[in-house]
Amino acid sequence: MQLEEALRARIADLQLPPDSFVTIAGPADFAELSDINSEAVAYTGEDVYGRQDEAFFARIHGLGAVLMLIRVDGRAQGYTVAGPAARMAGLFADEPDKGLLFGTALRAGIRGMGWQRRVIDLRLAALFDAGFTAGKAFVSPWNHGSLRNLLAAGLAVVSHDYSYYGQHRFIVERPARGWCQTKEALQREPLPPQGGLEPHRALLAAGWKGRAVERDGPALVYGQAEAC
Ligand SMILES: CC(C)(COP(=O)(O)OP(=O)(O)OC[C@H]1O[C@@H](n2cnc3c(N)ncnc32)[C@H](O)[C@@H]1OP(=O)(O)O)[C@@H](O)C(=O)NCCC(=O)NCCS
């Protein structure tokens, strides 16, 4: 099954709040997506969530990304993106069987209502329906709410990258069958700005995986796990 077809099927099964819709976006929507991105970047800062403009959306659309709009009460209130990781980001060129969750941004009016978690679950399910073996995403170590939602959906922090955005990002990933814990041992590291990134980089380089965000700190809890 193609990714867009898989997403359409999963969208049809969504249980959404009243007057809320997720639709597949096309070129006519890219200006609206860009406006939503600008509002989100103004909220987070460009170091935490990258600028995505009309040219960016047109480029990734041409590379096989599926862009979706969230409409609530007749207004475009957010967008979310999924696509083939290797085609969308050169960093993942040697991972042709994996998908990428490539951004979710919500206007202020629908934040704090669980939309991000809903569209993480939607995109992962569709990626696996379409035959991808894993779903990946970038997330800033400062974006604690987003990191919490991604890890709660079964993704784990697998590495750190600076090269793609020229900013610090964790790379999170969930294999289709999930992560199986291989050892009981856990480690806990405070997240920035309270903690530095070096201890996180060291744990990730040693094969630990970030599994959950603890509110106290807040901190990232690491475990040993392998794809099930
Ligand atoms: C990150 C983002 C997608 C989260 O989506 P969401 O559906 O609002 O997520 P949640 O419903 O889990 O809420 C996230 C947090 O914001 C809090 N929140 C509640 N109301 C809020 C509001 N009006 N505005 C902002 N945050 C609010 C929630 O309580 C929650 O905090 P908690 O985890 O401490 O309880 C959204 O805030 C956003 O668009 N941010 C800008 C772009 C961005 O960072 N994208 C993610 C890149 S990986």
C-alpha cells in the first residue's frame, strides 16, 4: 500500500473532536502551512523548531512526503507530515526502508488538547501499513512536551545530531514491532537547560536508548533495548 493511501485509510478511522478534520494537503495549501509554521517558530524559537516555508513543502511533497492539514471549526489550525526518510533527509540515505515524521505544528488555539499524540499515532500506523520497518523523527532536547509525546508513542531516542538543522536534535525511532527491553538497568539524565548534552551523547554513543521523560527535572530515562 502507498503511504498516502494508508494515511487516507487511517484518517477515515480517526475518532476526532466535533467539527475537526484531518485532510491531505496539496500545493494550494502550502502558503497556509507556511503561516502555521511561522506562528509555531515564533512560539518555540527557530533553534527548537525549524522554519518550513512554501518552497520546503513543495520540495518534500515532490520527494514523496504526505502533508496533512488539521481543520477545526472551519479553520486550518495545524499541519503534520510523514514521508520516506531516505528521500527527505540525506542524513538517512542509507535507511531506505524507514519513514520520517517530519514536523507537526499547531496554532495556539488547539495546543494542549492531545493533537500531537493523535497525529504521531496516525502517521506511525500508516507508515507500518505502507511497509516501512520503522518511523523516525527529529526533536529538540529543549522541546520537552514534544519529546514526552514521541516517547509515550513508543519511539526512543537513538542518537544525537547537529548536522541536519545546525541545531541540537535528538533522533527518535520506533521499529514496527516496537522496542524490547534487554536489561533492567536504567540511567537518568536531566534534560537541557538544567542538564548539559554531553552525558546524553555519551549514553547514546554507548548504545543506551532514551525511553521516557520524567517530569521531575525534567529528565530523560535511558534503558537498554533492541528492536523486537
Ligand atoms: C509541540 C506541539 C505540537 C504539542 O502539541 P499538543 O497537541 O499541544 O501536545 P499536548 O496536548 O501533549 O500538550 C503539550 C503541552 O502543552 C501544554 N499546553 C496546554 N495548553 C496549552 C496551550 N494553550 N498552549 C501551549 N501549550 C499548552 C500541555 O498541558 C502539555 O504540557 P504537559 O505535557 O506538561 O501537560 C505544539 O505545542 C506545537 O505546535 N508547538 C510548536 C511546534 C513544535 O514544537 N512541533 C513539534 C516539533 S517535534
